[in-house]
Amino acid sequence: MRAPLIAGNWKMYKIINEAVQLANGIKRELLDFMKAEVVICPPFTNLSAVYEVIMETNIKLGAQDLFWEKEGAFTGAISAIMLKDCGCEYGIIGHSERRKYFGESDEAVNKKVKSAQEVGLTPIMCVGETQQERQADKTIEVVTRQLTAGLEGLESEDTANLVIAYEPVWAIGTGITASPSQAEEVHKFIRSWIEDKFSNPAAANIRILYGGSVKPENIRELMQQPDIDGALVGGASLKSSSFVNIVKNAVIE
Ligand code: 13P
């Protein structure tokens, strides 16, 4: 049984004060909430301050990116071990905004995934097609390429420490959510790809999140799909009320 996982990607929002306030708001509502795993991913500058707020709760901390080297002369970069040191348990890797604005390649994503796993940080590896690619009927081709390159060199047991997020680029920040069946089609494909490449238990256990305009109003029908295990939430994770409602509505009993 896969536990639902809801992760908030705060992107480049919130200075320390605001981040602490938001984390406190989430903590107030979800302190004793055990029915879903909750992760918040603030900007690097807020990680330590947010960790102070959530450290003795079930809410977990994640980062939005990392560099694959452990240390060295890499100005501006942050390594997986540094993120662990700040209290992070997760790291978003290969978000489409990183691919688009920072030229992140599938090969870079692969190195980041491996470096995160090496120190026990769980990668949330993002895949997803652009609108143009979907219109050209290339969704499966693009996702296959991203999975193949991003997970190159991993073994079946490595998937125990891995989360995949399917985020169609055309649904991010646009208010257009993929319909539950559109999302399910790709999630199902990803799970079958994991089974072919790794193993049946790997496919049965890996969590695949959906991301793209997730709101309290649409999370439930997404979660009702058999291969959607949670969400990576952008805009709606920036207000405690909407994020908390997404978490609560994600649990189907
Ligand atoms: P929105 O929820 O704002 O569409 O963002 C999704 C996303 O990119 C999460 O990583």
C-alpha cells in the first residue's frame, strides 16, 4: 500500500519571515495528521528557519534543486549533503523550470538523482511534456526519454528511495489541470515502465505524484486514479489554508 504524499514546492517565493509564518500555519493544522506524508520545499535561504518550525513534527523538509558534487569550487551550488545537514529528506530534481530556465539536461538530472540517493536524500524526479509535445503526440516519447536518461544506472532497490512527479508543463501555473484520465494515462505508463526496467515490486511500491494546477477542489478526483499517489503543488502550497485542504482532501477513505 502506497502512502499518499503531498509536497509543496514554494519555488522562488517567501523571505524568511514569511516562510516561518507559512510553516507555522501548516504545522498548526497538520501537527497530528498521519494519513498522508507531507513535505514542504522552501527556497534554500529558508531551509534552516523552516526546519526549526517543523523539526519535531511529521512534516518533512525538501529542497528544490541540488548540485551533484559533494563539495568543491562550484560557486553558487548546494550539495545533497548540505541539504541533509539543513534537515532535508527530499530534493526535487529536474523540475521543468530548471530544465527551461537553467538549461538542465537529462544527464544532469541523472547525476543529481544519484548524488541525492548516495546520501539518503529522496529525489522527487520530475518529468513531463510541453504543450507542443503533447499536441505532436509525443508525450510518451518525451516521458520515456526523461525516465530512461534520468534513471540511468539505477538498480531496482534504488527505487525504494525515489519518487517520480509527472508534471505536464502546460498545466504548471496555468490553472489548466490535466484531467484525471489524462494524468492517469501517463502515470500508468510510468508505472509500467518502472516494472519493465526494474521489477514488479519496484513498480508496485514507487510513488508517482501529479503536478500542475493542483487545488483543494481537484485533488480528490486525481487521487481516485489508481496510479496517482499524491501531488507536487506549486501556487496552492503558498497559503496554509489551501495546502492543508489539499493534504486533507487527498486522503480517500
Ligand atoms: P502549480 O501548482 O502552481 O501549477 O505548480 C506546479 C509545480 O510546478 C509544482 O512543482
